[in-house]
Amino acid sequence: MKDAKTDDVLEGTSKKVFRYIYHQPGPVGVHDIYRGMGLSSPSLAHYHVNKLLKAGMIREEGDGYVVNRVFYDDMMRIGGTVLPLRVAYALFFLTALIALATILRPAQLSSTYVFATVVVGVAAAVTMLEARKASKAL
């Protein structure tokens, strides 16, 4: 389990360090980050690298660090919040299910309406389970 929240990490210098590592062609070491970004000390670079490691946003590879592309590609930013895509999908299907059950409910139930409700309900359940797995990985 990672103990640093993604929202907290994607701010200030940590965000700049993440971007710096992201734009490097290969693994980058703490001293490379320190020199390349003009930070005040290598220990400051190490501090931000550790924050990114704990959040799962980067990983060690060889003699340095690289961006965890799976983590990065599986995220979306809404306003100031970073969410796993699976959470967004789960919220979408849950909202669609609620709309089907309340606003879009016909006076007389038809087989088409029941089928649509079941399909959206299954999609909501599956994506909620997947979102739970994704949240535990953070």
C-alpha cells in the first residue's frame, strides 16, 4: 500500500520533479535531477523522489528512476483532483443506473428498459470492483 496521496504529490516541486523524470529518455538519478532542475541540494531531490515513489508515480529502474507509465496513463485530472480512470467509469455507470431507475423510468416496464437497466447495472458493478482494485493499488 502506498501512503502518499496523489493529489498531495502533484503539487509544487514534486510535480516539477515528476515532469522532469517524465521527459527524460531513460532512468534518471537523484544527482541528475538535482543538477538538471537546479535544486538547492541533492537531499531535496531525494525527498521529492521518495514522495513520488511512495505514491507509486515513479519506480526504480537500473541506476535511476522512471515514470510508472501504467500509473500515469491510468489517471485523469478533474479540476484539482486526480482520479483513476476506473473510478470515473464507475461513477459514470452508477449515475446512468440512477438515472434509469428514477428519471428515465417508463410508466410501464418494457423488456428493452429492463435489459438496459440490467446491462448498466452489471457495468456499474464491474467497474466499481475494478475501481476498488485500482484504489487499493495507490
